[in-house]
Amino acid sequence: MPDNDNMVMKIMKVATFNANSIRSRVEIINSWLAENRPQILCVQETKVQDSEFPVEAFSGIGYHIVFRGQKKYNGVAVFSDQPIESSVTSLPGDSIDEARFLQISYKKITVVNTYIPQGESPDSEKFRYKLRWFSLLRDYFDRTFRPDEPILWMGDFNAAFEEIDVYDPKGLWGSVCFCQEVQKSLKEIIHWGFVDLFRKFHPQGGHYTFWDYRLPNGFQRNLGWRLDYIMATQPLVRKCTGCRIDKTPRGLDKPSDHTFVVAEFKGL
């Protein structure tokens, strides 16, 4: 008879989630972790400075947490089922150095969690900063790693890569998350050596990770954007068995405007 426990242990599960205030989503995150038990969860937009991160609220769930935050804005965190021995908390070259980057090592895998700037408006300095941030990240991957290394790049990219990644491609074209400049910037990083895992398994449209609070019944009408990604290099792509969007948390009471994206790998 096969050993079912050992078979389960051969599957690695990772996820990403923009919490839009981690203190407001403690119950959702705790419940989701308890039900899904990923090895890694990357969280963005924690909106809390490090001294006020709700560590105690997550103390009973069996995860180690590293985080880098700032008051009211941005913020990234990584939950891991293994102790986290080292982390990188700033994107090299980012002179503004907002809390948007967090890198850890999980066994032999590099995990990069990013909350890429939204951009405010196409003619703003914040949009120019967004494009610079993409460029700095591309340079960082090029200087620091090789595409044949096992790397996961996850997070809220604030970028819809294709027309099928938004509910109204004609009406939304030219916005800071859906325009030629942003798509070009994202493509340059992908071409370095990444594969979009969700799109690998789901080539059709209509799948989103973000639904704007401001649109009446936007979630119920599926008026969404796909802004959250799990990217992987080829050593991990070959072992990936699936990637999905879990929409259930978006329908709960007091949800984030984003939801979880999950990928599974065998033999890790």
C-alpha cells in the first residue's frame, strides 16, 4: 500500500495575496492558511509599520513570518512553514526604498515577493517611478541570478499583461495598470526567464484576482483585473502541476479587493 503521508509531503504549495491591510484580514488569512496549508504565502499591502505587525494574531498557526512595512501604505510579508534564516528587504537601486520587496530562501528555492507601484496616473512621477521599479527589478534578476536556478517571483504586479486580463480591455486601455509601457516592462522581466504559471494552465480569459470596491456589485458581476501573479523559472515550471485563483475569500465578509493565487509543485 502507498504511504499517503509521504505522497502528500511531495507536493509543495505556494500562494500570493494582496491583503489591503493585514490587520483587517487576520481572520481571512488564518482561516485560509488552516484550510490550505501552503508552504509559502507571500502577502502584499500590509499597511502596517514593523513595530505594529500583528505577529501574535498569527502565533498559533504554525508559520514563521518575515515582514517589511511602513505606516498606512505598502508593506510585504512572507509566511513560511520552515524557519526563515535570511531575507533581503530592499530592491537594490531603489532610492525611494518603499516597503515593496522581500526575498527569502526556502530550501533551494529563491522566493521574491513584490508589491509593484500602482502609478497613480500616466502623467505622474509615481508612474515614472513604477516604470523605474520594473527596470530595477529586471536588472536585479540579471545581476543576481540565472534563469536555470529555481526562482519564484510572486505578488501584486499592478499590471494586466493581456487583454484577457481585464473585464473591459477597450475601456480600460491606457490606465496605469493596463497600458503599453507597463506591459513592455513586465514582458522584459518575463523574457529574462519566467513563466506565468496561471496562464500556462488557464489560457482563456475571464479569470481575475482583483475586483474594485468602487464598482457596484463588481465582484458578483466579475468586473475584475488579473494583477496578481506567480512566476517561475524553468526548473520549477517543469514540476508545477497546477495554478489556480481561489475566489472564495473575495466573497467573504470584509474581504480584501484581491484574492489568493495558488500554485502546486511535485517533487520539491
